[in-house]
Amino acid sequence: MKGKVHKFGDDVNTDEIIPARYLNTSDPAELAAHCMEDADPEFVKKLKPGDIIVGGRNFGCGSSREHAPVAIKTAGISCVIARSFARIFFRNAINIGLAIIVCPEAVDDAETGDEIAVSLDEGVVANLTRKKTYAVPPFPEEMRRIIDAGGLMAFVRQSTASKG
């Protein structure tokens, strides 16, 4: 994964990720069109496929709705790097195939516009702009397979199909 950084602060909640006024739909494209709208009204216009969100502590706090990671992933974000994640957001992100990484050092050094590359297999986050590399625990194989499959349901479908 490789992309430009869009940096946010601490306690970014699910209402900032996808405002409640848009929860009358479960259409991923409609949710993506309003991703981060209350935190940065121009966010979606600035995105390029593969870009990366960098957040502070407790990213994804608030409600347990899956709409938040769906909006992020469908908007084209390849991964989210933060100091920490709300537990339910962490689980929902993995379930829908959105890679999320805890790396406080990368968060401290990154600025909006930096280019970051991530290897889940090797456990490396590299800020290409600042020429800094950070070690993170590699994703466990099962989690990588879920991410690669596009989420838990796709992973289960692939696994059961291969077993006949």
C-alpha cells in the first residue's frame, strides 16, 4: 500500500467519519461520498485511490456502526494508521477488509501530504517523504488473508468454495 497522508487528531469518532445524517443508506458509494465530511468538508475531493488516513488516539470511537470503515474503504483509503483504535472500530475494519495499523512513531512524524508505503507482510511503515521507517508487528496470516480477500465474508466464501 502506498499513498498520500490525510492526517487527523485524537478521538475521531464514527460520526465524524460518516455523519449520522447519512445513515439512512447502506450503499457503500453513497457513504464514501460523505466520508470525513464533518472533519474536513473537502476530504473526498482531495483523495486519490490508495491514500492513507493517519489519526491519533482512539480513532473510530463512538458507535459500533460498520458504516464508518465501509465509508473509508470505499472512498479509496488503503489503510488507516493511528496511535490507537477503538476496539469495535478495529474489529469492524478487519471484518470489511480495511487494513489498520497501530504505529505511534509514524503518527508523530507524518504530516498531511507525506507519502507513506506500508507492507503488512513485512511489518514496515515507511514515510517516503521524511525518509523514515518504522517497524510494526506483521499482520497475522489470517488477518492478512481476510484483508486480501476484501473482508471476512469474502474470506469465508473463498475458504468454503475451495473446500467444495
